[in-house]
Amino acid sequence: MFNHEEYLSKTDSMSFEEAIEIYNDLSKGIDLNDETSIELYSSLIKSAVKYVEIRNRWLYLSKEEKEVIDSTRTSLHNAYMSNLAPLSRYMQKVGKDVSWHEKLISGNESRKRLGDFAGYLLCINSIVAR
């Protein structure tokens, strides 16, 4: 089972507090009157949803099932990650704070860490949508 303290001791972990900080910085820069900003953020969220859905099922799949969908999981993770940089570049171009991106990668652009943020992103958004 999951051990939170063990998870946090890993070099590529992300605490909930850190995820909240990154999420808050990111959401402050999303201009709801700017179509491009909304489109890029929407693409990020949609790709995170697809990736997190398959990631959540991963624990409960058999070895054979994992082998069948592993390349799909990797592709979805890559698609999610490929949406982070364009959003950050666009926000920087229009003068928004992009410290969220620096905090997210913070010298440790681990696939697992970025994947963890996808989960946090959806968790936080589900609470916001309440």
C-alpha cells in the first residue's frame, strides 16, 4: 500500500503543498479573456485527464494487461508533458509569471514528478469545480 512518508523521501516526489503552490501560480496566469491561453490550458487538462485515467488503473492491471497498454500509457504521458512547455512559453510571451514551470521542473524534470503533477492538477481542479 501507499506510504506517504516513503513517497516524499524520493528525490522526484512532490508534496501536496508544493503542487498547490505550482497550481496557484499557474492558474493566476491563465487569462480567461485570452482564447490562446484558454486553449493551451484546456489542452493541458485534457491530456492530463487521459494520462491520469490510465495511470490510476495501472495498479490493478495484470502483467499481461500492462504489456498491452504500456505503449499507450507512455504516449499519453508524453502528450501531457508536451503541453506544459507551450503553455509556459505563451504565458511568458504575454508577460505572465511562469515561475510555476520553473518550480515544476526545478532541476528535476523527472517523468514521474511531472506525472504526479498531472494527478495533483486533476485533484485540485475537481475540488475547484465543486
